[in-house]
Amino acid sequence: MSGLKQLAGQTLWYGGSSMVARFLNYLLTPYLTAVFTGLEYGKMSLVYAAIPFLNVLFTYGLETTYFRFSNTKEDKHAVYNTATVSLIITTLIFTSVLLLFSSDIARWIGLPDHPEYFIYTALIIGFDALSTLAFAKLRLDNRPIKFATIRITSILLNISLVVFFLSVAPQIQRDNPDSFVGAFYNPVNAVGYFIIANLITSAFVFLLLSKEFFGFKWKFNAPLWKEMMIYASPLIIVGFGGMINEVIDRIMIQWLTPAASADEATFQVGLYSACFKLSILITLFIQAFRMGAEPFFFKQAQGQQPQRVYARVMKFFVITICFMFLIVVLFLDIWKHFIQNPDYWEGLKVVPILLLANMFLGIYYNLSIWYKVVNNTMAGAWITLIGVVITLTINFIFIPVYGYIACAWSHFLCYGSMMVVSYFWGQKSYPITYPWKKLVAYIIICVILYGIYAVFTLLDWGIWTNRVFALILLFLFSLLIVNTERKEFQKLPFVGKYFNPKTI
């Protein structure tokens, strides 16, 4: 179990710190849905729907490529130097292009009156791109304390700046309009100030990583770069496709929703985006897992019987996300209060669908290790393109009829299809004996338990009766898992002794 122990440690430090940071950032959701109007929240969602696409363009798979080549090449410094020089040059070029065409991008997204949003956004993405390899180097060099400190500090700074710009500064302007803040603050530009807070945070993070970033030498190994780009190129398709599957639905809602006005369509974007964030618990864990798992998986690939480790990791991963699914759907009446605007609660019906979709996505991330370790990243590109076709087709056909509900089902079918295709393709190229029958059964049982709970709530016996019943269902699932997986749990470090029959 040393492999699982190592992964747990890496996930705790690298992924856990990112999970805490993102959860702190997630706590802004109730605040933002309270201080923003529905229209403003929709505008913000549209801007941040564009950022992931541009992040993929700016980093073009270099992070995964850096991990892969650092574990297969003797000269790790040459890998870092070459990757960093490449990243600096392309970041300068791409940022300049974005600044030049910010007005056109704003018009294409559906916010023609605010090109300044995309000027700020271009600078945010530039700083974030330059920080990518520095963060990766901290992970590869096993420097978790600095990694975690920067992650969490940056989010605390961002939250502080957002609260200052959206609550403190307006109050200062009202009380003392002749002050420095009062003279320059424009209360009608709330979304712009939110983006500026992110820009200041991104610049601050880059400064904190300056030692790692500037630790490279201006030595560019052209043959090595070519080899790295051959590996990375399909990952660009994977990245772009992944972002299309993840966020294009917000933009398509803006384009295709049969609304009376553009503002109404923007409100629908905000409603869907707010409810989408209630699936964040599983998403947070998936992101945390990826932070720890990617370098771990590549290192395991060089050892003996890595497939056995991968299979066991998958089992514990699925069990974890099953519990997360139940914790959210069985207590959705509590989670919904993270959205302070009750007008958005009508969209809660999409949350269980999105949670299942994210479960499929997490399983797919686990499965995707096969094409990375066998250097067949083009397979990942093809699988992602299958997902893109499904996403675009379903959204294009059904958003005009069903609105944002179609977006939730497009996520479900997209990620479900990618998961299935990756499993069968991977079994042919890099066989791993996953306990798939048991894992599928766990997921189906979770869905059945949610269905039982949904029917029970129709009896309308009161909110506390519903919560007690939800706890009973969660306990029953826990009992099932403990009895089924007791031998596995007994082998776990630290907690295994608690699953001994004598202590249960």
C-alpha cells in the first residue's frame, strides 16, 4: 500500500491545498449572488467562461509534458529550461494578440460594451501561464509547504480584494465621496472590479513564484522542444475540447436561449452558472486528486506492476465521489443556501445530473493515464473530440427548446461517453484490471438511494424528517461500503486498524 500512501500524501498537500483554496474561493458564491444582480452575475460568468479556453492556448499542455519528460529524461534542467523559454515567448505573443483584439473578443462573447474586461483578462491569463511551470516545479521537487502556502494565500488575498471592491469601497464612496477611493471608484462597474481583484492576485502569485520562475537558464534545446511538442500537441486538443465540454454551454445559452432580450439570456447564464457551482464538491476533489495524481502516476509507470496500483486508486476514488454525490443530493436543501438569490433556486433540478456528470469526468481522468504513459496522447485527443461533438450537438439542438437543462444533460452524456470509450480503448492498449462491476454497482446504488429520497420528500413530512431520512440512507451506504471493502480498508495506512472486526 506504499503507493497509495504516497498518493494520499501528495493529494493531501498539493491537491488538498488547491482544494482548500478553491473551496475558499467557492465561499464567494453566496456573497456574489447577493451583491451582484442576476445580469451582473451572468456577465461575470460569460467572462470566466472564456478564460479556460485561453488558459489552454497559453500553456499548450506544457505542464503534463514537463512531468512526463522530467521522469524520462536524464537532464531535468534542460527540460525545464526549454519549456520555460518556450512559455515566455508564446505568452508574450498571445497576450499581445489578446490585448489587440479585446474589443472583438468582447463582441463575440456577447459583451460589446465592455472590452476592458478582456484587457484585464488577457493580463490575468498571461500571469497565470507564466506561473504554471513554476507551480509544476514545486510539485516535482516535493516542496508542498510553499506550494500550499501560495495557493491558500492567493485565494485569501483575492477574497479580501473582492470584498473591498464590492462592499467596502462603495461604502467609502457613499460616506466620503471626496476621499481618494470615493473620487476614483465607479459603483456601476462591479464586474470590472471583480476581474481587477483577480488580476492583482495573479500578479501577486507570479511575484511569490519569482524564485522558481527565474531559476531557469536561457538555454533552448530545439530537438528536445520538438520532441516535447509532439507529445504536447494532442494535449492541446484535449485541453480545448475539455474546455468546450466544460464551459461552452454558458456561451451557447447566451446565443440560443429563446429569451425576450439579451439581458434575459444573460440572467439564464447566471442562474445556470450558480447552480453549476453546487456540484463543486466533487469537482474540488477531482481537481485535488489530479494535482497529486499526475506526477504520481508517471513515477509509478517506471516501477513494477503499476496497473495494480492504478486499479486500487480507482476503487478508492469512486467510493469517495459516491459519498460526495450523496452528501450533496441528500442535503441539497442546505447546499442551496450557498446561492443567496432565491430566483436561482429554480435551477436546482440540474444539480444531481451535473454531479453524476462530474463523477464520470473524474473516472475518465483516472482512466486517461493509459494514453499518457504509452505516449499515445492522440488517443486522448480523439476521445475528447467525441465529447465535443456530443456537447455541441445536444446543446445546439436542445437549448432552444429546454434551455439550461439541456446543458446539464449534455455534460452527463459527454463525460459518460468519454469514460466508456476511454475504458475500452485503454483495455486494448494498456490493460488494467479495474473492479468495474463493483464500481458500477456503487454508482447505481447511489442513484437509487437518491431516487428513494426524492420520493420520500414528496410525502411532505417536514424538512427535519427529510434530513433524518437522508442521514439514514447515508449510513446504510456507509455500512454497505465498510462490509464490502473491509479487507481493503484494513490495509490502509493509519486508519486500517479501525476496520478490524474487533473494533467495529
